[in-house]
Amino acid sequence: MSGLRLFVLTMLFLLLPLTVLAGDPVVGKNIYTRHCMGCHGASGAGMMPGLPNFSRGEQLFKSDNELMDTVRNGNGVMPSFGGLISEEEIRDVVAYLRTFL
């Protein structure tokens, strides 16, 4: 592999959102099922008007940090899950949300 190609690949890897790399979508699915599915639905389509439709990618083009902040602090009618679930579990949920894309 050429030096330039290795450099470019290394830089791309460093730009990846490490939050999701650390999250486990399998664990995130279990947490989503327990805490999120009642409002957001099993398919992510949203069970109430005004909720994002994850199955259409709504809100999922935000950064991992933005999604984690929303889960942690709540938003509008969505309650805060900070303190109820750990930071690692929040990362896992965000990793699972990415599977809807």
C-alpha cells in the first residue's frame, strides 16, 4: 500500500464517529425495546404524531453527540434518560438507531 493511500485511510478512520464504534447495537436494541419502543415503535416509525420516523431516517443525520444529548436530556415531549441509563447504554442506543438507516 502506498504511503499516500495509507495516510488517507488513516485520516478517514480518525474522522469516524468513535461514539458509535464504541456502542453495541445488539445491546442498544434491548435498551430501545425497554425504554423507547413504546413511543417510537418497533420499526422506528413513531407511535404518536410529531415523533421522528427513524425508518425514514428522520433525525438520524445528526451527529452522534447530538443524538446522545437528546437521549440524555430529552427534547420536547421526550423525557430525559440521563441518570436512568448509563452513558454506555446511551451509546448503545445511538448505535442501534443507526441500524434504521
